[in-house]
Amino acid sequence: MLAALSLSCVGCCFVCFVYFYFRDIRSFAYRLVVYLSLMNIGHAIGFFIPGITDSLCKTQAMITSYFSLAAVLWTSALAFTLYYAVVRRKDVASLELKLVLFANGVPLLALIPPLVQDTYGPSGGWCWIQAEGRDYAKGTFWRIATFYMPLWLVIAFNLFVYVSVIRYLRQQVQLMLLPDFSSDKLVRRLRLYPGILIVCYTLPTVNRIYEMFTHGYPLIPLAVLSGGTMCMCGFLNSIVYGLTDTVRERLMGLWQRSRRPSEA
């Protein structure tokens, strides 16, 4: 789990480095990817906090709750802006403040009910919303309401958006309004985006459903595997969202320039 978190931090820091180092790729779209990367970094940092005392445990629970939901919502913001720009052909840069308020404001509101009801605490290997003993019913409800329900709604929304965009691109190819090779390249990348959340959060969802039916009693191998896949989300996001053709070209150019003095 720590290895997965470290990979996620490195990958997301790489995305941020690329954005600030290469001025010519500081587009609105890539800035949204940086927002997503920052949320994933915050999520990883939360897990690095040792939950050895009650206050540290609650801190870890709140930080991971906030940043995990924020990262999920930022993927929906990216999907929405892609649909808005490609299919609707609208200017999306003016939406930045609204996207920030949505993707970062909703998780802030979601922190309040479990905090008021004092349900943040130990939760099967790390600290989150407790759902065992006297907290079983309300903890299970807030887990679903503040994370798993938004997560799978976002997955459904992202799938709908990317399927819509892919269909639109293929229609443009048929109408000879878009080159086939450029459409195919974009379609291959679009297919990867919704898969990240599905790959990373299917096992954690299964794990929490299992705990729901066993009144909080964890299945250790499943809990370990779910923690590992969940923590890989930031790393996979950094590769799929951040490592575009333009970024690869800039990195290759930087690498070639760095070799010239030593070869001279």
C-alpha cells in the first residue's frame, strides 16, 4: 500500500512539474489535470498520516475522505469539459471557477455529517468512517452517501460522456469532417479514462459491501488488495491524463538537449 501511494505521489508530482516547467503546454485542459493530480497527492498524504492517536486518526479520515471524493469529482469535471468542448463546441475556460467550486466544494460539505455525528475513526486497516458496533448503521449510510454513491454516479456519467464523444467523433469521420487517424488516436485514449475508476474502486466497493453484510468484520486479503488498488488511482491518472503526445515530445526534447553537452 505504501509503495502504491509513493508511486501515486511521484506520478502526480511529475504532472505538476511538467505543467510548470513547459510554459507552452499550460492550457486550460492540462490545468484541470493538475487539479486532479493535486487531489491525488492530498489523498496519498492522508494515508501517510499515522492513525496512532484518536486525533491523528480523525485527521487521516477527514483528509482521505475529502481528497478521495474531490479526485473522483475532478474526473467528472474533465469528462464534462471534454464533452462541452468537442460535442457542444463551446468555450470551456470560463467554467474553471464553477468546476473548482463543484469538485472541491461538494467534498467539503460531505465532511460535515460524519464529523457532526462523530463517526470518523478506525475502519479496517486505516481511518475513515466507522461502521461497526453502535456506529454500524449510520457509518454504513454515510460511507454510501458521501463516497460510494457519488463514485458510481460519476463512473456512470463518465461512461455516458465518453461514449457520446466517441460516437460524435466517428460521425465526424463519416462526414469527412475529421481525419480518421486523429479520431482513432483520441478514441483509444478516451476508452482508458473511465476504466481507471472502475479498476481502482471495484475491489474497495466489494470490500465495503462485504463488511456491510458482516457488520464491519473485514476479510483481510480483500481489505489489503482493495487498499492497494485504491491507492494506485493517482499513479494511473498521472499516466493516462498527464502523459499526452505533447508532453512526451517535450520530455524527449528535454532529454535530447541534456545529452548534447556530454556528447560534445
